[in-house]
Amino acid sequence: MKNVISLSAFTVAAALTLAPAWAADEYNVSNGITLTGNPLGLHGVDPVSMFADEAPGIGDAVFTANHDGVDYYFASEATLKQFEADPAAFLPQFGGFCAFGVFKGKKLDGDVRYADIVEGKLYLFVNAYVFEEYLKNREEVIKVAYDNWPGIRATAVEDL
């Protein structure tokens, strides 16, 4: 029995050593990992393209940047370089989780089809209904979401 406990303790210690530096569910990432072994942010959509007038662009693994342990794909070398120059300018708020969900104290998937840019910041929403609810009181939703985020940022989705 003693060997089993030691082996389990070793397994847990090894897993913690190999774990990413960021806390559980701090970023909204796709299931699985990229070719670099990191999780994928923004469902593979080019974050820089979210600020363009056209529809968001699908990124390509050829143009990959890592930020805080999360990989992001870009549609071109030009958008990759824009991101690398100032990642904070293009990353979605609240780790890419739905801003309305964070307003409610939850971490819901952020969908690039339902997005808003306010004062240069990108906010994502889980679906059309939630996006319409957000639009009824944008300022309050954003303010409360920012107030809530520090308290839930490092909390696993299933614990909210």
C-alpha cells in the first residue's frame, strides 16, 4: 500500500510540474492542443482580424503566436506581426469568455460571431440572445464583468 501512495504522490507532483503556468480555465481555449502542445485560443480565428471591417479571418497554424501559454493562429504574417507588437491590443477581454457570462459570475464560451469592440477592447458573447441582452445595458455589463473577473479568473469553469 505504501508504494501505491508514493506512486500517486509522485504522479500528482509530476503533473503539477508539467502543468501550464496559468490557472485552471483562465483562458477560453478549444479542446485539444496545437502542434506546439499548447491550447488554442479564439477557436483558431485571427484576433487581429476581429478589428477589421470584414468578417473575422480564420487563422492558419503556419502563423502561430504564443501568449501566456495559449497559441493564437493568424491569417497572414502581417497580422501575426501586428499581434506580436502589442498582444494586449488584440486579445479578447476576460480570457475570451463571454463578457455577459462574466457579468453573471460564469465562464461561458465566447463566440467570435457575437462580438463587440468598445473603446478598443474586444468582448465576446456566447450566442445571439445573450448578445442582444448585453446591448440593452452595455456599460453596466462591462463594468460589472470587470468587477467580477478577478474573483473568477482562476476558478475552474465547473466550480462556478
